[in-house]
Amino acid sequence: MTDQKRVRLQLDIPQSIRNRVKALAYGRGQSLVELYLEALTKIGDAELNKLIKKELEERPQRGRPQD
């Protein structure tokens, strides 16, 4: 997916919700974006699920790069 233009998505949510989501994501070893994408797969759209699966597979892992 690196050949596609990347865009930013902003969510207008209370700080308390963001903090809780962040804690849940990090507790699961995920980033906020990974958790949001995983949640979007629950919609049930096959094309969206395919795109999200591809993005998560190609997404660089958190932390220091492994050579």
C-alpha cells in the first residue's frame, strides 16, 4: 500500500475516551491505528476487510527496525 497516497484521519472524541482506547491498544501490543483498523473489520464489508488486512500485513512493526 506504499504506492497509495497516505492521509490523516482526525477523530473528535473526548480525551477520556482517547486515553482508554490508547491503553487498550497498547495493552494488546497494538498502535491506535491498528486497533481502529481492526475495529473497522467488524462492519462486515469484504472489500474493506481485504484492504485492511493488506495494510496491516504491510505496515511496519512498532519499535526499532529489524535488519
